[in-house]
Amino acid sequence: GGHLYGTLKFDLESPDPEAHILLEIDVQGMRKIRDTYYRVKTIFIQPPSFERLEERLRLRGGPGFR
């Protein structure tokens, strides 16, 4: 079977309003989080090249590379 990944809503809703939560997620996941939680800051880290990105996706069996 496939693997399911996600971030639990419970983990994002800290009772401490000053809490900082750091997530390492893809662009689609970031958009979902940003649409739900208005106080979000994002950082996009671009791969060094398209070829390196393709290599990383192939190595982990990413979409279209299985």
C-alpha cells in the first residue's frame, strides 16, 4: 500500500499564542496550511537545478517517477 503523510491539526493548534511551529512540507501542503492559519510565514528553498530535483524525486519514488 501507499504511504500517507500529513500534519495533525492538533499539532498546529498550540494553546500558547507565542508558540512557533516549523514544518518541512511541499508547496501543496503549505498552501493548505496558509489557507487555514492566517499567521503563517513561508520560506521556499529551491533545489540547485532541475536535474538535481529530478534525481531527488527519482531516488524517493516521487510522483511520475515510480
